[in-house]
Amino acid sequence: MSEVRSILATDCGSTTTKAILIEKQGDEYHLVVRGEAPTTVEAPVEDVTAGVINAITEVEELAGRKLLRDAQIIKPQNGDEGVDLYISTSSAGGGLQMMVAGVVRNLTAESAERAALGAGAIVMDVIASNDKRLPHEKIERIRHLRPDMLLLSGGVDGGTTTHVAELAEVIAAANPRPRLGVSYELPVIFAGNKDAREIVREQLGDKMALEVVDNLRPVLERENLMPTRLKIQNQFLEHVMAHAPGYKKLISWTDAPIMPTPGAVGAIIQTIAAQQDIQVVGVDIGGATTDVFSVFRNQEGESIFNRTVSANLGMSYSISNVLVETGVDNILRWVPFDMEISDLGNRIKNKMIRPTTIPQILEELIIEQAIAREALRLAFEQHKQLAVELRGVQQQRTISEAFAQSAGGGTLVNMLSLDLIVGSGGVLSHAPRRHQSMLMMIDAFQPEGVTHLAVDSIFMMPQLGVLAQVNEAAATQVFERDCLIHLGTCIAPIGVGKPGETCVTITANLPGKGELSEAVPSGNLRLYPLDVGEKTRVRIQPDRRFDMGAGRGQPVEAEVEGGVVGLVIDTRGRPLEVSGGPEKRIVDLKRWFQALTVYPDTAMG
């Protein structure tokens, strides 16, 4: 391909289609403009390309450039008209909904779940031979859920085939009808024991669109998820998207395969982690779901990508579920004023009834951000439970012991080694003050040691994720310069101290501000000026009860990077407890919020 001068990218969401125009200016790619329009998959339009054209039309007007002719994208660029590359992602029509099946819930079934989630799917249910459901219950469940696609796994290569055969029989007996119509066969991917392939073909080959890929757990000690993830995305395009209204036309326009939106976000997170050799957590908090992405190194030093979808934790449609899951007290612990429980319940119900409303007064904003903290915290806890070292390794060697085993490997999520947290979604990206976004993420994720925080300015990570597949340089340049808003760095020692006693002593030379040397007491937040692009070396001397990663009382040095908020020292303790009675809680919250200028002083009284 000749040099790409301009790139048009769209993300067809469930409600809104977003379009961005990227151009090469000198040696670097930059975001030029962004446009959006309602998605048009539903009646009366029932053609996704109508919403795409509308979003691109807005980009045309904002950029003052002609991109369309006769409702077609002009390609390649000719003078000031058209673009060289057009790409798209999609979660319209509810995204990719899958069921996965595996022999052992904590072994192959869990590997299958990780493969599906990493490909951008919502996993509706996980069926396993040892999940205590009777065959007729599993059959009924598959028929009831009507997934877009099924993933069947099970057994290491060369192992027993009996249980895989039983699962294939259950799927064959269920013979579910596809969600998007009866005119095509349901895609089923088999990624299990290679010795069971013929058995699975006999059971399912005539009834469904069966695809066979390499075993995702060829031996107990190793996962091989990538072939399965790629096949899921390919089948999503060929079978699911091809039957959604207008997608055949959209597919014919794009210069790269359409990716599920969450899969594309995962792709950019992985690209950044690999390019910068860092460990990353990304979160996208929406109205109905919260997605968490992570790249952490395992004990062998390999970078492992994981994604989880908390399908019942969101800020509008699922907001009542957040209250049910966490409880009233956990939400109220982030509210710096007295509030009746019934009042909180009514506000949450109103948000669920009218999901598109946004806070109109400061009190409403504070309550919404309190709920967001709990949604993020719960989603991250769920993520830790799935992002684990391989279960079963060195713990058992027989299938009978594997069936009996319910516990498994420890989580890969190591907060001390985490370098970067990236937040996106309305409540984080559109918070009136960036300080609010930073403190929400610090409170929810409780970073340890030294961690940089950023937000996605206008939620363009999906488009950049699909762009990374065809032009990595352009994707990473725009991600760094136009997508990320650097908030700053958080320094947080592990341990809990007594209020007022020194927790950590910070020594640094702040650019343009001179020498900093301060002993910070336990139970506090401190904010120091360190602007976007500024870096400085910090010496951190924890008290003997606290650990910065080198051991209790051992000093560490680190280079920290600034942002629109700055450098935050958090000595409130890890784990973070907001304890005491209502009066103490309100005093503490007001003090913390004032320290970071989170809300206007008038709100803090």
C-alpha cells in the first residue's frame, strides 16, 4: 500500500455511531475531527450504513472536506477529497453474544471463557461437565438464551474424549435457533482435544456451521487462546454481522475486517502494553456494562491479556444492580453529606427509568460518582477472579482430581507492578473536573506503589484498536497524542497506619517549583503540581509499617510523569477503608475532596 495520508474510522455502537478523521501532518498522524449520529440498525431504517453516512456527513462539515459522493466513501484520497483508508468496529445489535462449554469449569471451560471475552464477546453462560446441571437443564438453558455463537472446548490433546462427546450431544440436542434469524446455521467453534474432532463433527457437522481450531488448552500447563479468538472474530463477521441489517454493505466498504467494539479496545490496550513494555489496566464503564481489560506478566514473564464483562454493572440501565450487588452502605461511604437510604433508592430508580439523564446539580453529581466508584470496584474484583494463573497446573494430574478441584491459580493482577490505568466511558471521560475522574479510579482500583492514570478523551479506543491491525504507527501516535488525557501519577504505600503518624516522606525536584521534601501523615491525600509532559525523579521513604514494593520501611526511587491533575500521594492505606461513623466519614471525605480540589469549595462546606 502506498503512504496512507488520511484514515476514516467508525464505531457503530448500540445507540450512537461515532466517526473520526485522522490525517498525517508532517511525519505524524493526528485526530482532525469527530462526528456522531444515531445508530440505525433498528426499525424504521434497519440499515446500519445510514447512521454511518450521517456520522461521516458531520465529519465532512466539521473538516470542510468532501468525503462522500452518492452515499459512498470516496477512496483513495484525491487532492482534498476522500480518504485512503476506511475501517470500522461494531457493537450494534447487542454486540456478540456467546455461550461457551468446557469439560472442567475451572480448567478448559475457564480457558474458553477467557478466549471468548478476549475476542470481544459477552459470555451469556458457561456450561461444564461438572457444573452440577442435569443434561436436560443444560439443553433448556442453551435453547432459552439463543446465543450468536457457541464455543466448545475440553480435554488436553491425547486425553479422554468421553466428556467432550457428552457436551457435543447436549449442544446437538439443544440445536438452538440463532438470535438474528433462522435462515442460517449457528456458528460453533471446537477448540478442544484434537482426538475428539471426528466425534464432534459427527454430532454437530450436519446441524451447525462447525469450525475446528487448535486446542486452546493443548496441555495443562499452557493456554493457546489466539487461534480461537481470531476465529471468533472471523465468524462474528461472516455469520453474525452478515445477517444484521446493512452490514453486508458496510463490510464491502471497509479496508479491514470489522471488529467487535470490545475486541478492538482490547487490541489497542495490548498494542500499547507491548510497545511500551508496561503492564496496563483499562476500563470502559457504560450504561449497561463495565468492561475491564488488563495486560499483566505471568511468572514466566509472558504478557497475558484478559478482558471481563460485568454485564450487570452500569451507570443507567444496570444502575439498580450496582446497588443490589454492593449494598447501600458501600455507596453512602463515598457521599460527604447526610442522606436518607430511601432518597438514594429513589434517585437510582429514577436514573434507571430515564437512563439518558445527566446530573443537573452538584449533589446529584456526587451521588452518581459514588455509585460509579462501586461499579468500577465490583467490576475490577470480578476481573481479578478470571485473570488468573492457569488453574490445575502442578496441582493435579488426573481427570478425576480435576473434576473434584474447585480452587485454582492466583490472580495475575499485581497492583504493585501496574504501570498505567486508562479509564473511559461517560462518567470518567466527561466528568466536569479531571480531578474527579482521577479520584474515582484511585478509590475504585486502589493502585499500589507508583501508578500513572489517564482517561480516553472522547472514547476513540475502539477505532484505534482496529486501526492498530493495519497501521500500528498511526494508531499509537493518535492514542498517545489525541486520545489519552494524562491525569498524573498516584503514589500509594501498602499498609495501614494511625492517623497523624508519618506514613511516607517524599523528596523530589518539581520542575519550575523547586525542591519538595515532605513527610505525609497517614490518612491523607496530597496533590503536588506536575504538568502534562513533565517528569521528575522521586525518592519515597516509607515508614517501617509501610511497603512501596521493596519491603517494609525500604526506600524506592521512581520517575513519575505529570498530567492535568498532577502528582497525588495517597496515604489513606491499602487496603483502603472508609470507616468510622457517619460524622467521621463526612469529615474525612470533605478533607480528601478539598485536598484534590475535586468539587467546588462551596460544596464541601
